[in-house]
Amino acid sequence: MPALPGCFFQGETVEEALKNVIEAIEAHLQVLREEGQEFPGEGEVLLAKVEV
């Protein structure tokens, strides 16, 4: 996740990954808050559909 370096997530299904990303972001932001670090600003978002 480019906007939050060091924040990673995964899931066995898309639904599980989406649930896990919310938990990962919340936990990552909590650590930043506890350490007195600034939250990163909004970054560029790229959405793309690829076919394999």
C-alpha cells in the first residue's frame, strides 16, 4: 500500500482481503498515532483491471 509504507494485507478471497485491509489500515494508523508520527497525505490512486 503506497500511501502507508509497511502496511500489508492479504486474504484467501477478495472479501477477506477487503476486510483485512480495513483492519490493517486501522492498526497502522494507531501505531502512527501512538508514536506521534504524522499521517501520510492523500496519494494518487490507480485502479486497473488486468486479465491473465
